[in-house]
Amino acid sequence: MSELPAYPVGLRLEGRRVVVLGGGTVAGRRLPALIAAGAAVELISPRVTPTVEAMADGGEIRWERRGYRSGDLQGAWYALIATSDHEANVAASAEAEAARVWAVRSDDAEAATAWTPATGRSDGVTVAVLTGRDPRRSAAVRDAVVEGLQDGSLAAPSHRSRTAGVALVGGGPGDPDLITVRGRRLLAAADVVIADRLGPRDLLDELPPHVQVIDAAKIPYGRAMAQQAINDALVEHARAGRAVVRLKGGDPYVFGRGMEEAQALAAAGVPVTVVPGISSAISVPALAGVPVTHRGVAHEFTVVSGHVAPEDERSLVDWSALARLRGTLVVLMGVERLAAIAAALLAHGRAPQTPVAVIQEGTTANERRVVATLADVADRVREEGVRPPAVIVIGPVVDVGRSGWLRHGSGTGPDEQSGTTADAPRTQEPPASPAP
């Protein structure tokens, strides 16, 4: 048994013949990477798993429905020997040795001429780990490295020339753990970050000292010129050759001005990347224990902006139609106009006893929740001093989560915040699902 280390190398298999013997679970795990590498894969096996059969039916591989025969490896560049027939594996291994074809043996690593490393990919980087005869350690090391590259905790900046541009990154509802992997990776590689106040601010403290962080709320020229000033700053820094991240709360295109910024950048000839974010419309209720849909309770949910009152001529929302819906209504940016919103829904026929949950600063340590009815929610919110940002959920799904059995992982939980009137937990068991 050799103790010498394997020599690591990357095979460029595009258009080159690769033979896979056996169509079981081993083949099912290895085939996607071979296909992704562009290999001309020929699978030889009398039977295959449904997953492997789907690859053959889709034209990704060629399947010979038979067992191994001498000569099958002639002309191959690489082979994966993974049949359930030990004698066939031995014979194929001997043929690979004679033909100088690098071959992996799934049943006997010592008899193989090649080992498959634990591999992972992140942003154009392939990580391959070999630890001899300890595949679990290889996988653990691989996972740690890939995770570090993805979330930005492992700094590996590219030193080759790169194209400057702007990434519009949705930061999620506020909890820094809820930003997407791609968003966090771009944030870690940024030269300039222009951040909204509703973005995950805790992540800004993790940035290297050289990164310029600009608070979008403090860009000069006054409120009327704020968006134009933001657009100008994005264009200016990108044209200076910098990697810019526009860090926004929630999703850039959900009641944000992400498309306006993308249009301004496109008009200026600046490359734009859009990274979707987790919208507070769904995540904040979910982490407060309120599902926006639930079997037998709600088959729909509608998200509207409440930044314009229902009676305002600028409003684009059909409040009468919303009042007739039986599902869930989620209102963003509506705390300051909640009285008018509730009055409009009641006037158009929504039941006064309809449950309402108002969740302030959801997913953060400062989260507060008020549960009321449509008839009295405006008074309750005023009495409790609830302020924006807050998500308003209207509909019977609020009662599904009123037991308070679900708790998110940040802070102390909404019911422990001083001054809130959220319902105290009555049970630690999940509520039963209604019949369909």
C-alpha cells in the first residue's frame, strides 16, 4: 500500500471520450461533473438508476445497455469503473492499465490509477481536496473552503484585470445571515458600498478598511435630489474603475428603486449585475410565526405598497378589489397610513374581525409584534408606538401563528421586547393544519 501522495491535476475533458462502467448511485453522483466539463460520456451498464436514465434520455450521455466487454476502454481518456461485478471491475482496471487510461475504481481505491477528489465550485474557482483514504475529511475540508469563498469569510480576491461595474444587491430583511450567498460574496469583493438604512448594516463592519462605505441617506442635495445623487455616485465610482455594490434592503425590485438605478447605469454604459434578495414581505411574517399561505386557510397572498394613502389620487392600488379577496394581504411601508388603509378595506366589505399582525423591524433583535383586528389595529399601533419599518399582515393566517410556537434565531424574540403587546406563547407545539 503506497503512502506517496497523489499528484493533483485538472483534466480538460471537453469533447474527449470518457467511459463510465456501471449505472448506479456512484455514476449518478459523478456524471453531472463530467457532463459539466463537456466530456463525451459513454455509459456501459445493463441497468441504471432513474436519475442516470434521465441523463441518457436527455442526450447528455450515450448509454450502452449491456455489461462490460474487453476493449470498451480503447480510445478513452478517462474511465470510471463502478459496476457491482467485482470480476468485471478487475478486468476493466487491467485493461485501463494496459491502455494507459487513467481510471477510478469505486470498489477498490488502491487498485485505481486515479482518485476522485472532493470538489466544489464558487465564482469560477474549483476547489478539489484529496486526503488519501479519508473521503469524509476531504469533503469537510472542501465544504469549509467553498463556504468561506461563498460568504466572503475567506478572502481570495482576483488580481487579474476585472470589469468595473455595479451590483444591485438585495440584502434581505435585516438579519445579516439572510443575505444571499452571492450578495455576500460580492460585498466582500467591493471597493465601494452605497448602503440603504434598511440593509443588513452589521455586514458593513466586516468589510476591509480600504472599502469606502457611503450611507445613501446622507448623500447631499436634499430629499428631492437624493435618488439622482445616488445614481450619480454609482456611475462616478464605476467609471473610476471600482467594483461598486448598491446594498439595498429586501429585494432590489420589490418596492425599491432598483430598476430606476439599473436604467440610469445602463444609460451611462455601466455594467449592472442584479442580485435578488429575500423580500421582507414573506420572510418577516415567516420568522414571526405567520405564514402568508397555509393549507385550508389561504390560497393566495397579495403584496401592496402603503406609502400612498387609498384616497390619494396617486394611488395605483385597487383597494375595493383587495377587500374582496379571501387570502392574505401583506402591506409594506404602510404604518403611517394604516388607519386609512384599514378604513378603506372595511368600507369595501372586509370583515372588522379580520386578524392583523404588525411586525416592526422584523428578523432583528429589535423586533416587535402587535396582533389586533382590522377594526382596532390602527388604535393599537398608535398606542404601542409602532414605527416604520414594519410589515403588516392581514388575513386569517395571522391566527395560525398566534400560538407563538415559532421563534427565529436573532435577538430575544418579539414577545420579550418591552412595550409590545404581542400575544404570549400558549404552547410549544405547532398548530394543527386544517383539513384541505
